[in-house]
Amino acid sequence: MITQFEEILFSEKEIRARVSELAVEITNDYQGKDPLLVCVLKGAVFFMADLVREITISCEMDFMAVSSYGSATDSSGVVRILKDLDANIEGRNVIIIEDIIDSGLTLSYLRKNLRARNPASVEVCSLLTKPSRRKVDIACKYVGFETPDVFVVGYGLDYMEQYRNLRFIAVLPEEEF
Ligand code: IMP
Ligand code: MG
């Protein structure tokens, strides 16, 4: 495991500032709607924790864990639910909190799955997006940052479960995988 990263894409300070901006947007858009923020484990865990503490309206949190079959760096779109929501989301305003949208396959499955439970609305808030890698079109209302087609780690994002605990987001050098 490497400890020095040559290319830091987003520093701790930049992440904090952007997360606050997203929280302001959500606070403004969801007045009186008591949104249910659904954190997709494990990658979005720090994003969720930081975001929710900057939101100043009433809201609730829930968690889902999914596994997408594929290699360490590519998802297949075949998604299995490892942990489902605790809450019944019928009539609720749901915001899916994701770490990164890459091909879009995981989120596309997840959104379809949640829509089938008759929520009032489902929106997506993703910390990162890699538009050049998209295989399915997916509308994402709130996006933190766009990233180029590189594999990134840190602030929740992993490579084979490593690097989630970095305070910043860095590019994993190609020789590492
Ligand atoms: P998708 O189904 O291809 O959109 O994949 C989404 C999931 O793949 C994310 O929730 C991440 O867990 C993982 N992923 C995609 N790109 C990266 C990356 O650059 N770093 C770490 N994880 C990634
Ligand atoms: Mg992952």
C-alpha cells in the first residue's frame, strides 16, 4: 500500500467547501420535505456524515449496501443488495448519496429499485462523477466534482478496501493495479 500520492485531485479543504455548498442547495430545495438521505455503503460514508451535518432542515438518514459484480476497477451492472433500507420509503423524498458515478450501472439499478417502492421523489447526490465512462445515462441533481478517467481513492473511496481513510481524494497510480 502506498502512502505518498503524487496527484491529489481534491484536498480536504476543497472537499469541505464543496460539501457545504451542496448542503446549502439541499437545504434550500427540501424545505418542509423531511428528506431521507440514503447512504450507499461504504464509499459514501464520510460524504454522508459531513453533508448531513451541514444541512439545516429536518432530515433522516438510512443506509444501503450493494455489491456490483465485476473487477476491482469496473462494475458489471449486476447488482446485489447486501443490506436493504430500514425505512419504508413510500411517499418519502429520497436522496441517494453516492461516492462516485462511473459507468452509472450501479446507480441506475439502485434508482429503479427504490422507485418501485413508490417514494414521492428520488434524486441523486454524488460526490464525484466520471462522465467519460458513462454506459447508461443517469440524471444526477447534485454533483460535487467531475473527475477525468482515472481511478481515484480516499475520502471513502477504495481500491480493494484500502485508502478509504485518506482525508483527500487522490489518483491511484496505474502501477498499483
Ligand atoms: P458504476 O456502476 O460503474 O457507476 O460504479 C460505481 C461504483 O464503482 C462506485 O460506487 C465505486 O464504489 C466504484 N468506483 C468507480 N470508480 C471508482 C474510482 O475511481 N475509485 C473508487 N471506486 C470507484
Ligand atoms: Mg468500491
